[in-house]
Amino acid sequence: MSERTDTHTALDLPELSEARPVIGVVVAFSEGVPAARAVAVEGCVRVGRDPDLELSVDDGKASRCHAELGPGTGGVVVTDLESRNGTFLNGEPLSSPGTLAKVGATIRVGRTVLLVVANVRPHLREATVEPLLVGGPALDETRQVIAVVGPSRVPVLIEGETGTGKELVAQSIHDRSGRKGELCAVNCAALPAELVESELFGHARGAFSSSAGARKGLFRAADGGSLFLDEIGDLPLGSQAKLLRVLETGEVRAVGEDQPVRVDVRVIAATNRDLERMIAEGQFRADLFHRIATGRVVLPPLRARREDVPLLARLFVRGDLTFTARAMERLMAHGWPGNVRELKNVIAAAVARVDARGSVRVDAEDLLLDGRPALTSQGAPNEERRVRDALSEHAGNVTHVARALGVRRAALYELFKRWDIDPAAYRR
């Protein structure tokens, strides 16, 4: 499916266009502190704990005046202001003053992670809310479409990559419809071709050799409610023609029956395929497409809304678990080809590793992305850096470091010896 992040519908929507885009940064994550702020970078922006700075962060590990941001071509220019813990760009220590952080890059100061965004304006306005859709401004157009098409009767087509949350959008649309019936869902890709019509429209007893009893089918089961046809692009052409007739007439005729039955069903379809290209290739009916796409939603992939990763990650862990800034930094840097579903699975695996060592903090090394743990810039396992970061974070207190890392003090001193680390050097 081609890369698209727009959302549109045949119905009129409120104007969502913004004025001239302004590059800025979003406070995407801060350990233990709610993070939902943003600032435009049109001039000098200083970041630190000082409340008088242009971007003040409530972070005990950040210096009072930690770093400076300035406008740059395609991003922001970052300079560390001799902070005590350093400034990190995309997980690596800032190499030199005046380094360009491109749009999509992360900047870490203390335990706070900033994300560089191409247009900060949407992040400065009050967020809209849709209970089932967790995320920021990148989902605003989706919310607008739901608000408009939800109470109507029109069919809706939801497009998006696998794992972007199409079924949640379908549920939101149904919830706003006011329909008394339920939302019935079926994955068209999972239906055997020879059973598609029986599943959708039902069959009479004895209609075919294996039909011991009658079946009313999903359309009649959803009467008075909504039918969610997931992966509609996988329907055979013959079934597409019969589906179109049901949408046009509002009548369903079961396999093996002569008389049609009238149904009141609102159809919501979804696909991760490019239906318009399939039409050009003769694999999908143009008349069916125009019928189901009266209302149309295109969900953005997770990589196009990295600022939402911290919100979603927190959603997938129990209340007593937290993430380190380094862990969140790594999650935000990942490309997420499997989108939100992949994120959920990665977090579940990380929680299992955290539980196994008796900790309550998810660190970067707990995250298996593409089947690999976190690596240093040299490609070796990141244990030494993790220990040094913990020493810096806990001011050289070995007891606190051992507790944070989930290791015994004796084992920790063995690591100090191996890597020639002096904990006293970190005491301030």
C-alpha cells in the first residue's frame, strides 16, 4: 500500500489546515513526570531546570541550563551548555556544538526526551479526544472523520498498514452511530473462498454437502448494528459483486434460499492494500469501492507519529512499571513496520525480562527490536554504558545502582574491575 497519511471523506469536514509550518520540539517523555509540552524553535530556545528558560523541564537529572536549541535547515541546531550529564542526539552523546538534529530526531537532556517535529503548531493547541484512539495531533483528522461520519448511515472505508488500529476506528464509528445492534467483525482474508458467501449471507439447511443445519450469516447477525469487513481487498471478485448488491438493495439472500431478507446493517470496511491500484489491475470492483468509500479514513503508520510511542508504551504495561529515558529513546527511534501491534508485542517481551530479574524499570537492554538487544555505536552489547549511565544517574551510589540494574553488589564490583570504573569519580 502506498505511503499516505491523509484522511478524507465524501462528507464535509472542518478545515484542519495550519498556517506556515514551524519546526519545533515536543517533550515526548520524562521519567516519572507527565510530558505533553511543545515549543517552536524560531530563535534561541534554552532547555533546563531553570523555570525562566524558554523550555523548562521538571527533571532533577537535567542541569539548570542544560542545552540550547536554534533554528536549522530541516531541523534544529543543538548545543550542550556544559551540562553535568551531557546531551544526547538519537541515543549518542552530542559530538560537537551546533549539531543539526533533523526532523524525527530525539534529543535527551537528563531523563527527558525531546522529539524534533516538522510542524509544532498542532502540538500547541488543545488536543481533541476520542476515547479509543490514543495519540496526539497526528490522529486529529481521524477523530474529525469519526465525529462526522459516525452518526450517519454511510459506509466507511478505513485504510492503513497492518497493526495501525483499524478495528479501533471501526468500533469508534459504531459507538457514535447510536445503532442498537452490535458491531460484528470478520477478517475476509481468513475466509476460505468457497465459504465466503455462506459466512456473509448465510445458507439454508442442505444447501451444500457439509451444511447439516441452517446458518443466518453475518449480515443478519449484524441486523440493526454494524458489520466490520476487515481486509476487504481479499474478497473474491464474485463475492464482491454479491456484496455490492446487498449494499444497494439492503437485502440478503442466503445460499440455497429463494427469498431475500431485508436487513438494516451499516458496513464499515478496512484494508491494508491499495484498492485503487487493485481496481486498475482488475482485482477489485470500482463500483464496490465507490460504494464502501463514501466515508474514508487513512490511518498514519506509527513511524509517522513517533511522539505517540511513549503514550502507547505506557498503555501496555502495568501501573508499577516505568521506562527509562534510554528505553523510550530507543522505542522512538525504531521504524515499527508492524506498527502498534508490534509495539505491544515488544513491550510484552520486555516486561517478561524485567519481571525475571525482579526490577520495575524497563531499560533499553530489555527491548528486543528486530530480534536484537540495544547496541553501542561500536556494535558491542551496551552493558558498560548502561552501568556508567546508572552511576551518573545515582551519583556513584553503588547500592542504588545495584538496585536499579537488578544485580548484586558483588557482581557490580566485578564489572567495575573489568571495565576499570571508579564509582568515586561519579560522586558529586
